Amino acid sequence: MAPSLRDLQLTALSGHRRPEAISAREDSGDLEDVRLLDSYDEAAAAAEGRGGDEKGARRIQVRVTGMTCSACTNSVEAAINALPGVARASVSLLQNKAHVVFDPNLVKDEDIKDAIEDAGFEADILPDSNNTMSRPQKVLSGQFRIGGMTCAACVNSVEGILRKLPGVKRAVVALATSLGEVEYDPSVISKDEIAHAIEDAGFDATFLQSSDQDRILLGVDSLTTETDVHVLQGILSNMKGVRQFEVNISLSEVEIIFDPQAVGLRHMVDTVERESIGRLKAHVRNPYARAASSDAQEASKMLRLFLSSLFLSIPVFFIRMACPHIPLINSIMLMHCGPFLMRDLLKWVLVSIVQFIVGKRFYVAAYRALRHGSTNMDVLVVLGTSASYFYSVGALLYGAFSGFWPPIYFETSAMIITFVLFGKYLEVVAKGKTSDAIKKLVELAPATALLMVKDAEGRSVVEREIDALLIQPGDVLKVLPGSKVPSDGIVVWGTSHVDESMVTGESVPVPKEISSVVIGGTINLHGVLHIQATKVGSNTVLSQIISLVETAQMSKAPIQKFADYVASIFVPIVITMSLLTFFGWFLCGLLGAYPDSWVTESSNCFIFSLMFSISVVVIACPCALGLATPTAVMVATGVGATHGVLIKGGDALEKAQSVRYVIFDKTGTLTQGKAAVTTAKVFAEMELGDFLTLVASAEASSEHPLARAILDHAYHYHFFGKLPTAKHSANQSKEILSEWLLEAVDFSAVPGRGVRCLINGKRTLVGNRSLLAENGVIVPTEAENFLVDLEGNAKTGILVAYDGTFIGVLGIADPLKREAAVVVEGLKKTGVCPVMVTGDNWRTAQAVAKETFCSL
């Protein structure tokens, strides 16, 4: 049974400190509601708070016209900040505004206007709005999928644009997942305006979801013809509460904006199917499934580009390297086609396709970046490949008209694009794999649920299987044995045991009865339950855990902010170094600083220097710099989540180096998290195998969690295998049990004591001391001492009596993980003090702590 937060024992595992008992005043099972933006950019938020506390400071807005790029905004900011008394200045390129905070005793409004105009721009002071009363508005959090980002410079560009939009409170963009989350005031700016701003920056933007549940995307099966579209449009037009919708026949989906107070999701789905007479069937698009599909499509697209480039580049490489050694082919390649050789003409055609058709995406991305005053990896690729390509074209044309044929390097351009595309493909695949942890967490929730449909009098009349995404608060759901609980709720009928280790880590299933709270995603083990849904969607415990992991994966570590800064200046530095390389080698060639033998007869020092310059450009890649930290954070948090460790983000990981105390939960962390029989001792003239068969036969009809541990141990003792779980094969499990267990009749479970039954006509008792004492069975002193030792070692003793005689003891415990002692010892060697927290009694805590340190 999962302990409450009351009277938790904190035990210092080192054994040198006296443990303290901490009493929690409130026993709350609710998890902290963690949102993405809560932990983002705390330094900026703090700075913003400090700015608001500046006494005597004046804040004005200035309209600035004539700005065309980020370089212009930097110039304006520099001009304003140079004035004495200016505390802060922020310039928005998209809004054409400057927000200035300054000391009015040192600088005047007109001084700021004059400074901007001196920088070459027009400025107008906007009316003061400090006295305008603004009523509080609901702030929403929207998630967008952003395509076209290739490096940290792209992330910086998108985040900078989003933060400058009016009404946007905060914004964070994750390169590894291609996701952005924006906190905004819907009364000032809409989701579409945010998406348009991202697209105007040169990236693709798709709105995914928001905290305001007024938009839903439904997939519609059999939506194939225009007639189907008209039918669907007619149904939605007549549906109360539907305000707007857009049908996409190519994707077989419809986007609906609706009033959640007037119409529910399930009503919309049911109405579409009913009004179309079953022809059209709607279902809610799972956002995580859509994200996975988007990742797969992007990877597929990049693979096609890479294969196309490779298919065209191999012949170019073959003509360059292999043809001169094959006389027949070489003679064909040396044939003239007009003023050009056949080989040069073929290479020109093939490489042109690679350069401008396959490599079009690099030119488009580079143009968009340069248009907004930023640089990225695509700029480097375009510079390097274009230099090689256009030099080769120039050399080819020069040779055609002059008769002197300089060397050409078409294959350099083609192979660079091929290798970069291969790297892009690997990058996309790697980014897709980083979200595996989220996918595994999502899979914990069941896909469907059994809805109990009631009549007007409240009686259940029929059971209906529905999509789990359509569950609404107040729904009564049926949970079968072995199935997952579809939603957070309370039990309204039935009793059972539920495995909540997914959330609590406790190995012992928790008994459930009427009014008990259940958690979505946990497993119902035995009886049938009827539960009433209380929390659905993003409010469930599982959804909050997923949200916490997403928060951690998208948060930025402090070191990543430094990496982003380096990435933002990386491309200009590389281009500068490339130019220095070119001029350095070129001047050395003119001055004869290196032997002429280094330069081929058909070449010269210009071409020689150009090749070095191109090499510097193409081998430089800021993508790795921008991806390294977020990828490491995503992998670390993902692996941690799959092992039950929730990490709040990169900041927490970076601060982990200064940790001095580590607190371990006992069950499921130091221990295996599953009850198992660790000891079996017989105190009568009976073989151990017969003893285990007898006990297992008595427990086979019990629903107690420890009964399963006894059955598993006995089965493994006889057959060296593991019993199938009830979830997968209940009938098979019963058949296997009936093959080797003895028949038990007159079975009864005694709550809090154990079970009793008749086996071979003799009374069999399996339970604790109280059960045996009530039935007049005397426990020998030797067995009593053995039982005390078991309890001293954190094990539960199960006593067994047969035909009025005590015959043996079973010890059941949650075994220590094999690596627990090694990990604890390793922490101690690094100066970290390990502490264990448990809801068990003091003796059990001491026993586990002792075993953890003495097992080495």
C-alpha cells in the first residue's frame, strides 16, 4: 500500500547522522502543475521585475520608421543607450517601435527622438499611455510547430521576433523538437497573427494546440469526394456552438472553432456520424501522433533529397575519378560537343540539377536569413557550393573561348550538397528519436474507454466503447480487470486492487472501493470498477507528468544560452576566416612563399587559395553547436522519465554538479518495486516443493497482492518460468495453474489475517500470527525467532499451517536493486550524502539502509 505523506522517515544512509522524522501536514496526491514557460528565462523575468521597480523612471514608446533589418534595430538601440540616463531600450522591427525607460532628470523625450534621427531614421513620440486603465485579460499558452529551423541562429531569430510582438508575454523555441510555445494575450494578438509573424521571418508555422480549448482538429474517415465535403459542411453549419470550421479534403480532416460551453467534443463526433448515416466517422487527432507523423514526413522528405543528390553526384564523381582509367569510356568523354568536352558538359548538367533543384532549399533558407539580417548554416553551404559551382562555370566558359582549360571542380559542389543533406537527414532522425520518452509516456494512457450510457432515470442501459480523448468530466466508465484506468476519477461501484507503481513507484497494489480516487494510466488488477471521470485531458496526473517532461526537454540550460550567442556570431566569423585564408594563401603564392610543386600545372595560386577558402566554409557547421546542449537535455530527461526520474530541465541538470544531498525513495528506487518471495523455510517433514505447491494452491483463489508473489515463486521453483499476467492471458493462466496446483475447497479470505481452505480434506491456513492463534495453531520458538529475524530485515513473514500443525514460513520483501549499493557508495565517494525516505516503520528503514551499505 502506498504510504501517505504523513510521518515519512528520512534516513541518512551513511549511518553517521541521526535520521529525523518529518510530518507532512497535508496528504495531497496532486502533482505540481508545471508549465513550460514557468522555468524559462528566469533571469530575463527578474530583470523585467527590476525594471518595474525603478523609482522615478519614465517609460515612453517611440515610432521609428525606416528600419529594414536587425542591423537597423541594433543601430537604434545603440543610439538610445548611448544617451545618459537611459536605463533600457528595446526596439521592435516588426512593430516599428522603441520602448525606452529613462531618468527624466537626465534626458528628455526630445533628446531620444533627436538621437534616433541622428542615426538616420525618423522618430515620433507616441502619446503616453501610462494612465490608461487596463483590465486583466486571460493569458493563453499556444504551441506551434515551426519548420525550416536548422541551427541555433534560427532559434534566436524566431524567439527574438516572437518576444517583440505586442501581447506576447514569453516565448520559447526548441530546435530539437521544432516546437515553439508562446504565452500571449488573445485580446491583443491572435494565434494566426503569431503564425504569420513566424512565416514572415522565413519559417513554416503550424498551430498545434492552446490552453484555451476552443479549437479542435478532427480526422474524418471516408472524406474523399466533394459530396462528402458538402455533407460535412451542412452538418457543422447546423450544429449549435460551432462558430467556424475549415475542411481539408486532402488530409481528410476538419478544423473546428467552437464554444466549449455550448457543445462538447463527443457530441460533435456523434452528430457527424449520425447525420451522415454512418458514412462519415470523425475522431480526434492526437497531437502527439500528429507530431510523430510530421517527424516521419520530414525525415522521408530529407531522405528523398539525399538519395536524389547521391544518384546525380555518383556519375559526376565517376567521370572525374574513374573514367580516365577506362580507355573506352574516356574516349567517349573526350569527344567534343560544340566547344565543350562531353565530360565537362555532362558534369555541368548533372551538377546544375543538384545545385539549383535539389539544393534549392539552401538558397531559399539563406535568402530568408539574409533578408532578416541573420546568418545560419544554409548561408555557409550556399557560399561554399556557389563559389565552387560558379568558378567551374566561369572556367569552363573561359576555356571554350580561349582554348586554355583551367581545372573545374563541379564534383566539389555536388558532393558537398550530398554530404550536407545526409547530415541533415541524420539530424532529423536524431531529433525524432529524442521524443521517444514522451511517446512512451503517452502510450501509458489507454486509447479507448468503456462508457456507461444511462437513461433518464440514471440507470446504465448500454456500454459503449469511445475514444479516450472524448471522455468528459462526469462520465461513468467501466474498467475491466487487467485494463488501464482511462481517466482520473473516483470509484462509484465495485472493489479491486490497482497497480499505481507508474505514478507512486510502490510495488504493492492499492485496494480500491467506493469513493476511492483512481489515476488514469494505472492498471486495474482484479475486480470490475465503475469510475466517474473527474479530470480529463491536460488536467490528469499523467498529462501533468508528460507536461513536466516536455517542460524539461524544452527548457534552456545557462550554458545553452552561451552556445546560442556563439552560434549567432559563428557564421560571420567563419566567413571572415575564409576570406583571411584565401588572401593569406594567395599573397603567399604571389610572394613565392610555398613551392610551385604544390600547385598543379593547369592551376594557379588563385585556384589553390580558393579551394582552401571553400574548405573553411563548408566544414564549419553551427548546427552542432546549437543542437548539442538541447539534444543532451532531451536525452537525459527522456531516459530519466522512462526510469521514473523526473528532471525539471537543463538548468536543474547543470546545477546537479553542486548537489550535496541526494534523497532516495525506498520503494521502486533503491528496491525493485515489486513484492517477491525471498525466503521459504519448512519446519515439518515435507519437501520444499510440496510445501510451495500447498501454499500456492491455497493462495490461487485470493485477490491479495501478495498472493501473486507466492504463485510466481512456486511456479518458478517448479518450472523455471514466469506465469502469464492476467492482462495478456487470463484463461491461459488459469489453465496452467490447474495443471499443477491442488484443489482447494471451502476457501475464505479473512481480512487482515490471511486465507483458509480445505486441501485434501485437511484445513490449511496461510497468514499472520493472529490467524494461526485464532485456530489454535502453536508457532514453535525456532519459527518465532526466524520470523523476528525476517521482520528485522524488512521482510513480511507468512505463516503456514496444515491439518492443525505449523509447517513453515515464507518471507516476502521488495528486494534491493543490485546496483543500489554501488550507486550509494559511488555518491559517498564524491562527497554526496545519500538520504532515504520511506513511509515504512523505523525498523524496516534501518534494515534497508544497513543492507544498502553492507551488501558491498
